[in-house]
Amino acid sequence: MSDRILTVGELRSHLIGLPDDSVVSFSGGLSFYRFKRWGDDEVVLEFGEPQADLSPEFKRRNPHVKVAFIDVDSPVNSDGSISVTVR
């Protein structure tokens, strides 16, 4: 599967006609943090949850997982890590 590109024009076409106070929400419990400009023709939408650092071993065992976000209220282990289970 190739990476999906979303253009500003496509996003606008989906939002046209909605009132300015309409809420945009994200599945999976993610929360909006900010938009960040990356050059003249790209903007990045950032989420409020930190992105997990996936080890090479985890990526090898779970090639279907592209990214993982951590709940900021997750319990932290004594070594500073957070336990993650993939079902």
C-alpha cells in the first residue's frame, strides 16, 4: 500500500459548507495539537500524544504497525519505558 497524500484542496472540498464552529475529531482517541509548516508547499498536522519509539525488533515482529502513539497518562515502568501490547 502506498502512502496516502491529502492535499489542502481535497481537505477543503470535504469541509465546504460546514459552519466555522463544526468540530473536527480523530478516530483512535488522538487529539489535535497544532499545524506546523514544512516548507512552502507542505503543512504537518501534529497530535497531542507523543509518538512511540518502535525498536527494530518490534518493527520486525510487527511489520503492519507503522506508528504508535502513547497516552500521556500511561503508567511508566521503573526503567522509563511504557509497556505496549499488540493484539
